[in-house]
Amino acid sequence: MPKLFSFGCLPRIAARRAKTHWLLLGGLLLVLHAGLAPAAADPAAVSVMSLADAEQRALSLHPQLAQRQADIKAAEARAVYAGELPDPQLRFGVNSVPVNRFALDRDSMTQVVGGISQSFPPSGKLALSQQSAREETTALRADRMDLAAQIRREVRQAWLDAFYQERALAVLQNDRELLDQITRANLSQYRVNRIPESEVLRAQLARDDLLDQEQTLLTARDTARSRLARLLQLPADGIRLPDTLPPLPALPSQAILLDQVARHPQATAMEARIRARQIDVAAAKRDYYPELGVEASYGLRFARDNGEKLPDMVSAGITLSLPLFSEKRQDARLQERQAQALALRYEHDDMLLQLREEVQSSYASYDRLQKRVQLLQDRLLPQAEQTTAATLADYRVNKGSMASVLQARRERLDYQLRLWRARVDLASAAADLDYLASTTQETP
């Protein structure tokens, strides 16, 4: 009968049990770690952020737009009370009380007086003040429209910058796959002594150089994403961009754009402030006229004459301010308002010159970039791709060198990156022109 058990196998059984114990413990720890570790973000769960979505989100969440809206409400309220009369003044007191007794019924002149007074600014000054406040409200509305257009342009620039970094990384990754194929083919040929070692090292060096370029692009991409995430109030890893550029906005001609610059929100805001200062000049001229005041009072008398109560007293009158020192007050105020209006007029003219210069400069850049995109897309990049394919085919049949293949590859990669850069720059120039084409007829 064979032995089913022996004491000599006890150490082996104990070792197997210990090994099984540690395997079970390790598996349990892995399960616990998997349960406690945070779940990785699912790329499919992150929605694609189109340029239009990014603009809408930024405009709805930007705190400065809310601040400007609050400023507009404050200006509207100011325009209401700016045209109202100052509050009337109510007066109570006693008149002609004898100091020897301090009695209200001992002297016929003693009165308990109650009165009211109202001042009236010079004719038309309140209406001018209200009109000036309304012009300031108009200027603030135009400022808010200009801010919205600036935010839209900033979001477009940030979105386009992040988009370019993403496309450049995709181009480099595709090129790296080509280099991987070349490197593997070279290794195969090197093992059978068909090519020298220098060919393999040259391909590996090109691949490592591409990895270095990818690291630089990754840093630039993270920076661009952070800038876009700040504008959208989103985490940087929660933004996913599409693979294609949106269509360029419809732009007016340069002549039309130069003509409508005068209706740009910046110009509209400045013109409203100029009108407000001109109204302030007219209001300052009203200060040369006296200010009118009206007052009335009623006096109660408690003294008696031969047992009969003395009649109460009524008083009324008007007051006029006397602008006697106009050279130190009214003249100086008028000169201040006139100088402010003139300074704003000069600032407005300079602003229009700057806007027209930006239109001409941006249009020139836009036209050049259109031609550059066409040249790269229709001629240079196709030629570079044909050259790369032909050089690689020659190398495969031992008619060319690895240096020629890598040179052709670098040229193709360079033209691919140039084309994406030119496309993004063209969209950026279109964003600048779209901002310059903003007018106060729009409602952001």
C-alpha cells in the first residue's frame, strides 16, 4: 500500500500554505486599493467644448459683466434722482421768549413757530443734470457691450491657442508612429547586416528628438488649457476640443469696416460721455443765475390781552443766492467742464484713429494669412508628402539613405505644423476683425 502521508512532506506543505496565504493577502490588498483609488476620468464623459459653447459659457459666467450690469443699474437710479428737487426743510422753534421768566404766555411777541422751506435751483439745471446722468448710463451700456466683445475675442484666442497645441501634438504623434516603423525596419535589417549601425542610431535619434518636441508642446498645451479653463471656470482636464476648426465668421469689407468704426462700442461710449460733459457745461452756465428759496411759517401765541387770546401769526418770504464772486466759483467750474469736454473730444478722435489703424493692420494680416494657407495647403504640403513617400520608397529598395528619409520627414512635419499654425492664425485674425466689426446695435 503506498504512503499517503509522511512527516517529511510537512515543510513543503507549510511552505505552500504560506505562499497561498501571501497570495490571498496580496489579492485582497489589490482589491482594496482598487476600491479606494479614485476613478480615472472617462474621456468619453467629457463633452466636446466647441468655440460657440466656450463663448456662451464665458459670457454667462464672467464676473466683470455682472459688475458692469450693476453699474448700469446704479446709473439708472442716479438718473432718476438727479432731476428731483432737494428735500424741503421743516423748522420748529420758539421766538421772543422773555429771559426773566421763560414763559410762553407772558409777552405778546412770544410764539411757537413751525415752518417749511423749499429751494429751487436755477431754471433748467435739474433737467440738464438728469440728461447728463442718462448719457452716463448710455456710456456704461456701451462699455458693457465692448467688454462682452473683448471677452469673446479673448475666449477665441485662448480656444484657438489650445486647439493648435492639440493639433500639433496629434501631428507629432502620427510622425512618431512613422519613425517607430522606420526604426523597427532598420533594426531588422541591421540584425541581418544589411545596413550599418549608424542608420539605426540616426533613426533613434530622430525619434528621441521628436519626444523632446512633444514635451515642449505638452507644456504649451497645459498653459493654453489653463488659460481657457480660467475663462470658462472649468478644470483644465475637463475641457475637450473638437478636431476641426469652426468656419470663419462673415466679415464686412475693409471699406465698410472702416466706415462703421464710428459705431464701435468704444466710440459710442466716448461720444455719450462727451455729450454728458457738454450738458455739464450748460449746467455750469446756469450757476450764474441765483438760486430761489421759498419759506412759510406759522406762529402760535399764548399770551392774552384783556382776557382774550392774541391771534396767531403767519410769515412767508423768498430767498435768493447772490453769485457775487463768480470769478472764483462759477468761472472756474465752467472752465473745468469745458476742459473736460475738450479732452474727451481729443481722446475720441485718437481712439477712432487707433481703431482704423487696427482695422487696416488686421485686414492686411488676414489677407496674407489666407494666401499663406492656400500655398501651404495646395502646394507645399502635398509636395512634401510626395517627396517623403518617394524617398522612403527609394530607401526600401536600397536607392537612398536614411539621412534623406529623415530630412524629407522633417520637412513634411514642418509643413504640417506650419499649415496648422497658419490656419489658427487666420482664425485669430478673423477674431480680431470680428471684434473691430462690433457695433452698438448688437446685443451680446
